[in-house]
Amino acid sequence: MGKVAIVGVGQSTFVRSYPGSIRELVFEGFKEAMQDAQMSTTDIDASVICSAPEYDKQRSPAGVFAEYLGLNPQPTFYVETLCSSSSTGLKLAYSLVKAGLHDAVAVIGFQKMSEISSSESQERMGRGADIQWESPFGTMMPAYYAMYAKAHMKKYGTTLDDLALIRVKAATYGQLNDRAVYRKPVEFEMFSDPENRMAGPVASPLRVGDCCANADGSSCIVVASEEKAKSFSKKPVWILGVGAATTSVNLAGRDLFTGLSVAEKAAQQAYQMAGVGPKDIDVAEVHDCFTIAEMMAYENLGFANPGEGKELIRAKETYKEGSIPVNVDGGLLSKGHPIGATGGSQIRTIVLQLRDEAGNIQVKNPEIGLVHNIGGVGLYGNVTILGR
């Protein structure tokens, strides 16, 4: 079959508490993507709805959204891989189009985290681990990533200052992103001030400033066949490579000193499929739910050798003007993390970059972009490579 392209992208503003219904929230991202693609609902052959259902009060939201968005009687599918749900949805949509089953598919990610309390949210996140052997002991997401941070520091000499530099970068660009939850400046000195909230402890060694925030939001990506893409879009962005992997749900079955194996394996698959390597990537979005997650991504994706990710951030190589710009939209650390919408937001950023439509965060002349989206504590890993 022919190539597969992304012809439309959309995203709601990410907020801490969305005042409307989930239908209205999803419509915001969907409307922008459809206007971007210059398509109508009758042009969409199928839809893929993506979220983490433990946060949803609505059971089987796919059918609800298909009705509300005017996508019936076209088929709709529901996909869940925790925080990587909408990049998994993109892979499904790519497969459906590549197989010739559909010509245009809308991938819709959403989450309204504010429908439940913060303590309920943390409890549900804990259940992303094995409910028999791990989560009953009370381990939460920050604690899991704190273990990875301690392992990285022990093996490679990474410091708290290195992690703080990642948050400073995120805030540098988050201030420029009108769709982000957190748009305030973060100064390096804040982390050494015990009175500053950024320095407050969460799970040693991680502090408040090392952690992203929950958010409400939606995203939409419209995927089309080569023939349809050329008829609808003047700037189609092509899906060059997709990779995915899973690993042991229990951390006892992993080596914490090597980062996230799913990211490494998914990247290898995506690079091979696209026929490119790490040095060919001009701009990247990585899953920075915690500062240590971005640090590990540098290394798992091959942007730096193991243990040398800290050198990239120290030298500002992952800033917009650097050799490998990463998360120049502020990342999850600034945008917030509406679980099911996160991957779609990352994909939207890279599509805008490759179309030279990213405004004041535009990287100079990017040809190839990469999206790294992780589900759970490195349980699922998706890497997508896009090109002009």
C-alpha cells in the first residue's frame, strides 16, 4: 500500500479543571484538527478513541463521542495503554489505513482528570502496577520514577542540579505555550531554596519541580492514505516509522540501571522502519512526566550514550538552538499530563514543527521529528518518526 500521512492536528488548552463535559472537551481538539485538515465528518472513515479508563466516569466513551461528533455509522475503536494511549491509537490508525481498510481515521485522545480527587487519581495510578505484588504496598508514580532517578545517580553521577536544569528548560518554553497548564518561569535557584515550592520533597530524590501535573485535555490527529492526503493537505506530514514494546509490569523484573527498555526497543524498531538514526532527528518530543524520564529518554533514544544525557542539558543542546531540540513546547512538565491526550499533543507539536507552523518555538528547518510516549512506569513504550 501507499504511504500514510497526518493531515490534521488539534488540541484543547490543557487545564487543571475543565468546566464542561467530556463531550465538550473532546470537541475542542476534534474541531481544530478537522479545520486544520479541511475535512468534514463524512470524510472520516473510522475513529480511534484513546484514554485510561480508570479515570473515566463514562464507560465505553468511544460510542458516546462517535455519536456526539457526528461520526456514526462509521466504526469506532477504543484503545488503552495508560499514558501512551493516543500514540498507540496512532499506530492502530496507521495500520488501518496502510492495510487499505480505511482512507481517513481520526485519533482522539482525552482525559478529564479533575472528575476524581488527587488522592483517587494517585490510587488509580498505583494500580497501573501489579495489583497483586506491587500496588498494595502503596507505591505511587513519583516513587517508581524516584527509584530510576536514584539508580541513574548511583551509576552515572547524575545530580539534582542536572534534573533541575531540565525543569528550567521546560519552563522556558512552557511560558510560550498558550495551551500549557504551567506558564510561569522556573529559575535554577528555586531548587536550592527550602522555602520555595519547587524544592519541596515528593519522593526522594524527586521534588515538586521534578514532577508534572495532572490536567484535563483532548487531542486529535487525522491520519489519511497517500491519495487522500494529497487531495486534502498542502503540507502532509508522513509517518516514516512506528515502534512499540512492553516489559515486565513488576519492577522486580527489570534492571533499573539501564533506563526504560521499552523506549530503547521501540526506538530501534522505528529507526529501522524509517531508515534513519538518532543523528537524523531534527526535533523531538519525549515523555517527561518526571525530569529523570527526560534524562533517560536522551539515552534510550540514542541522543546520548548511557550516562551522558546530563551533558546534553548542561550544554543546552536540547534547547531550540541546540543540536537536538527536545520538548520545546514545554513538555509534560509545563503542559500538564491529561493521560489519554498526551501522546496526541506530542504528535501535534512535531507536525507543526515539520510544517514550519510552530511560531515562536519553531526549530530551524526540521526534516524529521520523533515522538517518544511512555505508558505507566515504562510498561508500554511507543516511538513514532515523522517526516516532511
